[in-house]
Amino acid sequence: MTQNTLTHSDIKAPSPFDIAMMLLSAVAMVLVLCIFVVPMHSETRRLLTLIDTMICTVFILHFVFNLVSSNNKIVYIKEHWLEFIASIPLIEPLRLLRFLQIFRVIRMIRIARSVLLPILKQRIQTTMAGLLVFMVIIVAGSAVAIFIIESNAPNANITTAEDALWWGLITISTVGYGDFYPVTTWGRVISSLLIISGVSLFGVISGYIASSFSKAPEDTEHTPIWAEKMMQEHNTQHQQLLNKVSSLEAEITELKKQQQSQQ
């Protein structure tokens, strides 16, 4: 095999959180393009910048976590330093480097298609990664929508980018301080949808944690299909080897009997 040929063993399969970061990178790219290309009010642009900064914080936390858990930190930094730089909110032009993360994960998926099913078997990581992406998207979308609807309404109290983002975080967490609230009909509809999403979100997390504790240890994880096939092949080869050994022992015994009869 040549050095340019890649196999499944040459590349690490993407984890559920890697795929989640890819999806958030796509969302962040849409935000960056809107900030730089689409004409909009300065306060709306500032809200999109705050949302992008929040996503950048998730990227940096993901980078730091992987760095701390990596066996070879120097190699990890060499492979992912561009992604770290692209995640720094203060460096605006370098945010376009997030395309690299999307292409990297897509490349890993194309090369390691056979391990995508085992990724789905990682139920804890897959669930948490999916909830993370869902929460970021629903909070960001609700904050933008509530700001566009409420900012010009009479007696509105959600008038700045910080107000909209704070309202989104507080509403989805179902805390409800009451310091910011919608005054328009459509704003209340968005608030209702966000409250329902927040209750459902934390309900799923609570139910999943409870089910994880209530299940028996042997039921908490499932053996991936590729591992089951490998074990079956290994057992088959082992049985064939035992059969050959038994056959050789029988032949040796027969030869000994023939020698004894000749003597």
C-alpha cells in the first residue's frame, strides 16, 4: 500500500461532537456571510455578532476539551491550530477558516463510512451533541426573530442585541425572570414556542439521565455491528483451528497404532 492511500486505520473516525461542531460551523458561516454581505441595521448586525461569539465559545471549549483529553497534545495542536484561530471572535477575517472544519469532518465521514453506525451507538455523546446543536440554533433563531419583531414595537423592552440574547437564554431555561418579555402577539407566539422547546429539551435530558441509571449495566451499551462480525469471524477461525488440531491428533494416534502393530 502506498503512502498516499488512506485506510480506515489511517484516520480517526469523527465523534458525535465533531459532527455537531461541523453543523455549528455551517450555522456560523451563514451568520458571518449575513454580517459581511447582507445590509441590515447596526443593532441586528451586533446581535448576529453576539450569537457568533457564543458559537465561537462552544468551539473553543470543544478544542480545549479535546486538547486536554488527547494523548499527544503537540500533534493535536499541529492538526487543529487553524480551527482554534478561526474560533477566536476578535479575528473577524479568519472566521472564514471554519470552512476547513466542515471539509475535514466531511472528508472523515466519506473515508470512514463504515464507522458511522458505531457513532450512532454512542448514545450519550450523540444525544448530548444533538441537544447542544438544537439549543444553539433555537436560541439564536428565537433571539433574532424576537428582536426583529419587538425592537420597533411601542412600549417594547427588548430593544438591544443583549436584551434579545438574554431573553432567549432565560426563556429556554424556563427560569423566567420577567425583566424582558414580548409585548406583541407574534413575539408572544415565539416565546411560547421557545418555552415549549425548553421544557422538552430539559425533559429529554432528565429522562435520558434517569433511564441511564435505571438500566442494567449490560443494557447500557450495545456492541457495534462491525465488532459483532469481527467476533463471529474470530470464533469461526478459532473453531476451524480446533477442528484441524483434533484431526491432526487423530492422525497421530492412528500412525502410532500402525507402528505398534508392525512391531
